[in-house]
Amino acid sequence: GVAWGTVSGTLLADYVMGATSQSLDDIQQVTGMPSLNPPEPLLGLGVKSRIKLAKWQSRTEI
């Protein structure tokens, strides 16, 4: 969650600025290219289902 966002944001900034590091090399090897999204209507159904699931799972937090 938050830790991954912080680390990946920092590495993205390093990448954009042209900096090099072992961590940046490692993350590029692990993550590779982003995966493709499925076509509609599967994408819309999947997104809506995932949002409803997250709402249901967090119902006790309110």
C-alpha cells in the first residue's frame, strides 16, 4: 500500500531524472511491462465488482 507507493514514486522520480541505482534496476526487472486490460464489457464488470467487494469488506470500518 503506502510503502509500495512511496518506494515506487521515489524510483519513478529517479528514473525520470536519469539517475541509476541497484534498486531501480531490480524493480525494472521484477515489474516489467504493465499488463493489458481486458476488453469491455469485461473490464467494466470487473471494476464494478471489485469496488463492491472492497465496500463490502470494509463495512465494519464505518
